Amino acid sequence: KIPEATPDEVKNVSVNWRRFIGGLPSFYKSAAEMIRKVTVAENGKLLLLFDEAGIIGYDILTAEHAKTELEERLAKFAGKKVEFEIRIEDGPLDKKYQDPIAVFGDSIGIDIVTED
């Protein structure tokens, strides 16, 4: 049995997420690219957050065969067992992912329309 990753090791996986998904088969890679935010949960697990726009990726990666594949590949990548959770969140996860002009407009109560 391989040892479990420490929270710092899990954080290292989250920081290197792009490198990790680069090694996935294309089907899983496409789904993983829909993940909106990768972080470490309070319980020390790798937290993979989707929003509503990524529902297809969420459905793919929460299938049992996909979770097994991710588990095995994460262990190989980290050299230790990496526990993870996959969740879907309602609405925006972080304002940095939104259009800054729209965020500003919302904050002052007006709709701002941009033209090219």
C-alpha cells in the first residue's frame, strides 16, 4: 500500500495541475480542462471544482472508471495516494474568473455593454 500524500504534497499537485492533466488520455484531459478551480480542501483532499458550464466534464470525471483512472494517475504523478473530491458549484467560484467589466457594473448596479 502506498502512503497517503500530506496536505503540502496535495497542494503541490494542485499547483502542478496543468502538468498533470497534460499526461491524461485525451478523453479525460478534455473533461479535466473544464475544471474551474483546483485547490486543497479543509480536509486535506485535492478539490476539483466545476461550475455549471463544465457539467459534461463533471459527469465524465465522476464516473467510477474515471475516478479509478484519476486515482491511479494521481498516485503515479505524486508518488503517493492523493485523495480527491469532485464537486460542482452553483454560480461563479471566484470573481477573477469573471469579466472584470461585468463585475464592476454589478458592483455599481448598472449593465455595461462593450462593443468591439
